[in-house]
Amino acid sequence: MRRGLGFDAVPAADEAIRSAAHRRLDSLTKPPGALGRLEPLAAQVCAVQRTLEPAIVHPAAVVFAADHGVADRGVSAYPRAVTEQMVKNFLGGGAAISVLARLQGIELWIVDAGVDGDCGNHPRLIDAKVRRGTRDFVEQPAMTTEECEQALRRGRAVIDQVIPAGGNTLILGEMGIGNTAAAALLMHGLTGHPLADCVGRGTGLDDEGLERKRSTLAAAARRTLPGEPVELLAEFGGYEIAMLVGALLGAAARRMLIVVDGFTVTVAAALAARIDENVLDYCVFGHCSAEHAHRALLADLEVQPLLDIGMRLGEGSGAAVALSLVRAALGLFTQMATFEGAGVSEKST
Amino acid sequence: MRRGLGFDAVPAADEAIRSAAHRRLDSLTKPPGALGRLEPLAAQVCAVQRTLEPAIVHPAAVVFAADHGVADRGVSAYPRAVTEQMVKNFLGGGAAISVLARLQGIELWIVDAGVDGDCGNHPRLIDAKVRRGTRDFVEQPAMTTEECEQALRRGRAVIDQVIPAGGNTLILGEMGIGNTAAAALLMHGLTGHPLADCVGRGTGLDDEGLERKRSTLAAAARRTLPGEPVELLAEFGGYEIAMLVGALLGAAARRMLIVVDGFTVTVAAALAARIDENVLDYCVFGHCSAEHAHRALLADLEVQPLLDIGMRLGEGSGAAVALSLVRAALGLFTQMATFEGAGVSEKST
């Protein structure tokens, strides 16, 4: 744990409970392992929640939104104004995450981490704005060290503010025109993958736009490329990414289950894990995005996403869809009959 | 359509509605295509239901159960008695499909298609038993032509019996110790893939058991290998597989959405499509099973499964989990705001 950030250390998940969960899974009326990935998923939630009666209680989705100075360089298919417009769409109920949250009984919170605009007032909007967008990281650090640490702490504070006592499941999402550019540089700095392999089309750049994004990010990486995660985050990150890192560290310290969304949130998880490796014990990776570099980053983290259906929207949308698989896993774990209880014969060969 | 079976021809899905659905998807507040596979899925349901206001109404899961003469040759890791025991577990509420049906508001029906035992009486049990298990197909046809045609017709009749007017979504599952052996031979006969590539571990055979299963099926294939689908089905099929084929033909003729489960149900779908190719318009393939040959069969059918999480249980369990993705797709399609309605800027590059 980096000194001075003031984050509680994240406890490891309970491996004894995880083993007991696997023993229980093998007693249920199905061939061993026949529920596939739902089995280790159920066992992970048991290990996180320290119980053999796991449950999703008061699930919340928190979407952090912010703008990026680099967006003015044409690294996104959409204009910068869309960040603010989409915040209003989230709150108005018309965005994908709004719909999915309603469908699945997820409480939705939107955090203005640094939107370059006025998001107004709304009971589901948290004003945690650090600044109206980051600086252009091609020329200077995106944020100061103080802003970065402030964003990390505010990310944790938001979790403490919105998650009620007993709430145990967090879906993390983001919105920020230009943030896959920031995320690509962060992945490059964290993992050492060649920059070109970290850069994708984001919301849908054409070939020319992709080339522009690559050359813009290469210029930024030539300016500096710190190895230390908080310094890297300050150089290239966004306020929403820094708050995601803080939220991950804070929620894991509270032993919450965290359902991670796509590329940008996974980059935040990779940063959080570099600060405190136990964070990953609490993370379920909801899906593999169609954003170019996500698959390689998931492989680096040695984690397997639940869904692989070509989503690339952000907002927490892939994680929200994946929550239904977590619910299925826990329902099966807690409600299926045992061989003994149901009078079913066990394996004979 | 084969003469004499008396099945109504399956109408093609509505391609004009599918195109209109894609246009609507492109007007929603997300980059085009950013919902990945959920987009063509929503458009498919629109084309099936002939509406731009698609919905899942009264979803039902129908699990067909039967025994197989070949099971006495040790081609399964479980004893034959498990078929009957699991039928009772389904009805008692302790099986995976029982739990998933409860969690997702799916009405569950179990069909005794040919169980070698007495399944008793239960309001959710349909007695459609043709015979107490098929004959051993290594030595003789598994069923007579009359039995096969009877099973096909009963499969359709079950759908008409259990699906209320307005019910529009069907999950198909199966239970039958030994039925991946039957399904492997059917796939071999239908597709021409080498038999060894069609044979897998089923519920969990060890290496020795897998070798025994392969050599047993090779002996059966040397006896005969008809090319015509109903003859092939009579030679090697199970009563549950034949009823699945009839259910698929009947439900598609009724324009129902059919969520297909794993390897055995996909073999039934491949047979049904050989009888009437339009059946596939109505099928959503819920998942790719860990059963060895499923991936190749899905590729042959040129379809993509929604989930790929290593499930291999049957019972309709993978399809039931996948229904949550269908619901998400339809919720997003019908409830998301448009760019114009939400005042969000469209793509700029």
C-alpha cells in the first residue's frame, strides 16, 4: 500500500470458505463441475462474503463521469459535450445502464468526477467534481498529484456515501469522451504491452481516427511514462478513472463484491491491484469488451470475464448484464438439492 | 418437409421487421453496435414476434426425459436409474433447472418421453411415455419408425398442451442417462464429422469410459448410418430427442422464440432444421457447452451461442441462464432513449 493515501489495507478473501463452498458444490445434484464457471463464481462470492449462504443485497451501480483534455485532439468519435449529455441521459432513465439497473433492481448513482459542464441537480447525482476536465496530457500532466489523490479519496468517499449498511454488491461503470485514450496509456505504462496494442477504436473511430489516436498517445508517452501507479494515473488518467481506483480500494476494504465492467474499469482495477493486490479477490469481471486491448489486459490479470458478447458501451452496462449470472450462480448454490437429500445416485465410473 | 409427419410448415421470420429493428437500434443513445450481440438478438426477437415492441410472455421450460438401451454398455458416468431420480428432483424443486426456473419466473414442465421407471403423478409432469427406454442401438434400431413418428408428434402436442395462448417463449431441455451417446451418433450421421470428434465425456466419463463410449458408438455406426433425418433418429435417437425435434417444429410453426440449451438439444435443432430449415430463425442458442462436440455443431449451423461459460449439465440450465440476456436485450431495445429524444449529439467522425 502506498504511503499517505490513507486507504485501509484490503483483507484477502477467505480461502477456507472457498474450499468449503467447492465441497458443497460437489454435493449438489449435478456432475462435479457441470455448472462450469458458475461454480468458482459462487465459491468466490462465498469467500468474499465469508459465508456459505451468499446473497446479493442492495446492489448498486456507480457510474463515474469526467472529461479529458486530450479529447480536443480528436481521439474520440464523439464530441466532448456528450459526456455531460449522457450524464443527463443516465439520470433521465434513457441510457443503457438506466434501463439495465431498472430491469435488475440495481440502485443507480451517477458521480460527476470532473465533467466539463454543469450536470445540474438530481437525487441520484453526486457532485464530486475535481475540475472541469483534465489537462491535455500530450503537453502536461493530466492532473496534479494533489488532484489525483483527492480523486482517489473521493472515489472511496462516494462508496461510503451511497452504499447503505448491508449493501454488499457494487457495479462500477464510467462515462468520459476520450477515456479509452487515457486508459490505453495507463495500460501501456502498467503492463508494458506495446502502445499500439493498447489503443482501440473506443466508441467507434474510423481508420483515420484510430491512426490519429495512436500518434497522439505516442507523443504523450514520449513526454513521460512513470512506473509508479499513482504517478502514472496523475500523468494520463481521468478524474473518473482515479475515482474508480479509489472506489475499488474502498469497496474491497469493505469486503464488497465488485462487478467490473469493460476496458476502462479494468484498467482502474489493474491500477488498484498494483496499489493493493488483494483487490482482485473481490472483483468479478463482467465481460470482455470489443475494445481492442481488453482481452490482453484480462489475460495479464489472470482473470476470466463472464460474458464475451462484443459489448463496448461502458456505463457499467456489461457488468449490469453479468449480474444476472452472479445471481444465477448464488441461487443454484443456495437452493439446489444434494445427492443425499434428493435420493439421486452418485457417479458410478 | 417430410411427407406424412403432418407438421405445419414453419414460416420464415420477418426480415423487414428485422431491418426496421436494426434501424431503431442505431437511433438509440449508444455508438452503433455497442451493445454487441444483444443488438442482433433483439432484432431476431422482433423478426420472430413480428413487432418492434418485443416481449417475453409466459416463458416456459420443457424438459424431455427418457432412457437409452445403450446406457447398459457403460457409456455414461452415472447409472441409468438417475434419469428417473432426476425427474423426481426436477419436480421436487431441487435440480438446477428447478432453481433457475423459479429465479427467472419460468414455468417448468417435465415430460416423461420414455423413462425406464415410474415417474409418479405431479401437476407439472406430462406422461408422454412411448416405451420404457429405447432398444440398444448397437444391435438394432433404437426405436421403430412408428415409435419415432409418435414421439415427434407427441413432442409437438406437449407444446400445444402446456403453452397458454399468448405464451411466446420456450426453453428446451433434456434428461437421459446415455443421451450424449445418442446425440453423438446423430451428429455424426447428420454432419459427417468423424465419429471420434462427435463423442465427448458427457456427465464426466474418465479416459477409459470415453474410449468405451467411442468404440461402442463405432460399432453402432458400422451397423447402419442412414442419411435421412427421421430414419437416423429412429436408429440412434432417444424418445426425448425425437420429442425435442417435434417440439422445435411445433413451436417454430407457432412463431415462438425457442431458447436452445446444450449439445443434445442442439442436435435436435439440427435434425429439425434438416426437416424444415426455417426452424433456425426461431432459435436462440443459449450457450456453448463444455461437451466436446457442441462448438463444432454450432459452427456447422452457423450460429453463435450467447454464453460460453463451460456449463455441461443439460436440463435446459444453460438456456435458462441465457434467458436473462434475452430479457436484457429486449429491455434495452424497448426502453432506451433515442439521440433525438435525449438531446445527445451523434457521432462526429
